[in-house]
Amino acid sequence: MKLYCCLLTAILCQAQGTTWREAAPLLDRWCNGCHRAGQVGPFDFTTYEGASAYAPEIARYIIGNKMPPWRAKPSPLAFSNSRAIPEEAIATILNWINGGTRPGTPTTLPKRNPQWNLGTPDLVVAQPTEHTVFAEKTVDIITFEVRAEELGSQLEDRFVQAIELRPSNRNLLHHAILRVGSTPIAALAMCDNGVRLPAGIGWKLPKGKSLSIELHYFKRNLRLGRDLTKVALYFSRQTPRRLASLVEITKADIRIPAGANLHPEKTSFAMTSNVQLHAVLPVFQLLAADVRLKVKGQRDFFLWIEPFEHHLMSSYQLARPLPLAKGEVLEAQAIYDNSTQNPYNPHQKLREVRFAENGLDETFRIWLTISQ
Ligand code: HEC
């Protein structure tokens, strides 16, 4: 209601005056990390022509609260990659559209690197060849190795401060897990416009070791698809004080009854050492509707995603690290909708669903980026 009144007043009072000069920086801030050439979103909103051609869609998606994708409810913690677009920004964009998308010259657009949201990378590594996901497959998981010689770590350890993914096919790549040996170190999803660790914290690429990059594809149709993913690495300028790694909260014995539309599964995870938490990436499939995470003993969930949108996944990066002491417990909960009300339910004939990463079953997996 509040949003509606604010929008209505703003639209009535200002619709006549708003031009592309005011709208462009807002689309740039809230949309163009994804909506420009080569990025995960369709359409390019960086130019007047590009944005005004899709003005009705922009209005519809903003009013419907479908874009930008950010489903975390207000939290006691702040997220550095929050896409919770402020009401005034929405009002200005709608004013521009309702006033007839008047032109004007923006003055304050930041210069973007054409390919990478985090700027020019220090190193780009890529899949050696394009990968084909065949028509009959929904989920396909492949791994490629990047040798120490390529990483420049054949003679000494190297440290990475930030990572960005760039699939060539935005409809296929779902998320990626980076490992050194068998140890997972970093996790990114297709809607992450890059993940950056705070200053003084880094991912270690140990001397002489290769990096393996596991790509999880999720195909939304029964057509053959191809992709070649690139990964940009940004090296730390100084040796970091703390090292980042990945821990997984998972529950393998989920059982989601056929037809259940609010089926909860819960698990908890006790810290095995004193750590700081930097980011959370929940990985679920088509039935998850609601995902929550909190510190045991505290009242509020610090992450509560509802609705969970499998096709718009991203990590949630904390603006300030959350200290978690050894023995402290995180409680995780997911609610699944295995009924016909769920438009994404892949089963026309409902059946019980268990843990499997295949597009037909479900997962319970939450990756935590921590440092110590
Ligand atoms: C984090 C990435 C991201 C951000 C930020 C984002 N979008 Fe999107 N947007 C997407 C993706 C991905 C899709 C495609 C959805 C799909 O494939 O189901 C999409 C789809 C859309 C569509 C529908 C396109 C169609 O196919 O009809 C519109 C309109 C849109 N976005 C507008 C916006 C606007 C306006 C903003 C900013 C206020 C915004 N988006 C911010 C990723 C993003």
C-alpha cells in the first residue's frame, strides 16, 4: 500500500518532467549488471534506444516486483550485493516510462568494462572446448582443470580476491563450484555479477596445484544447448591475512511427499572452528519455495529467501562478515512445493521426491563462504 501511494503520487506529480537523463543511471545501477550485451539478462538497457524499446516490459516487471531479482526478506544483516531497489528509484523509472520515455543526456553513467562487472580481470580461464548438453538431459555436471602453469602458481602460492563467471549461453549455466584438489573453495551462480571478498581475505591457489572448475548446467527445454564458460580471476594485491574457503550445509535424506505444497526440511551445522561468514549460496532445484538460515538461539533468520527462484539464483554477500565461534550452530530450513500449484513442478504425475541433482528430484545444499 505504502509503495502504491508513493508511486501514484510520484507518477502524478512528476511524470511530465522525467527524462532518460534521470532514468538511465537508475537502470544502470539496478539492472544493467545483467541487462547488457553478453550478460545473463535478455535485452540491453544501457542505451536510450535499447531501454525505450522495452519500456512496457520494464514497467510490468518492476511493478510486479519480478525485477531486479532479489527475494531476500529484510534481514538484521546488510548485503553488499543487495538488489532491493528503493521506492524512489522505481518511481523515477516509472515516471520516465509513463511520461513517454523522453530522451535527455545522462551525465553520470559509470564507464563499464564491456564484458566483466568487476572490471578488467588479471586472468581469464576458459573451458577448453564448447560443451554440449544433449536434448534429453536436464542437468549436466562437468569439470575442467586449469593447470598451475596457466594460473601462474607453478612456483609460488597465488591469492584470488574476486571471481566472475561468464557463460556464453545464459540459459544453460546454473552455478559453478571451484575446487583445489577435492576441497571446494568458491561457489558462484549465474545471477552473481561477480563475487568479491573483503580486503585482506583471499582464496589460495597453492603452488603447483591445479584449479578444477565444476559447471552445473540446468536446461529448461528439451533442445540441445551449447556453452563455453569463462571465469575471470582478480588476484589479491597483497598476501591476505585470512583465507577463504567453502563449507556446505546439506541434507541428503530429504523426502518430499507427492502433492505436499508446504513440506519443510530442516538441518543444522555446527562450526568446527572460529570463522567469519562472508557469503551464502543456496542451491536448490524446481520445488524449493522458501529457504531460511539463522544462528541457533537468535530470533530472526538472517537470510530468508521467498519465493526461491531456481532460474535466478545468486549468492548473498554480507556487507560485514558475521563472526561464528567454534561450536556455534547454523539452522537451515527449506520449504518445498511438490504440488500441482507449483508451476515449475516437473512431474505431471506427482511422486515422492528425494535428493538427487537431476532436474526431477531436489537438493538441500547451502554453500557458505567463510574465512579463518
Ligand atoms: C541479477 C541479474 C538481473 C538484474 C539485476 C535484473 N535482471 Fe531482469 N532479468 C534477468 C534474467 C536472468 C532474466 C531472464 C529471466 C528468465 O530467463 O526467466 C530477466 C528478465 C527480465 C525481463 C523480462 C524479459 C523477457 O524475456 O520478457 C525484464 C523486462 C527485466 N528483466 C527487467 C529488468 C529491470 C527493469 C531490472 C532493473 C530494475 C532488471 N531486470 C534487473 C536478470 C536480471
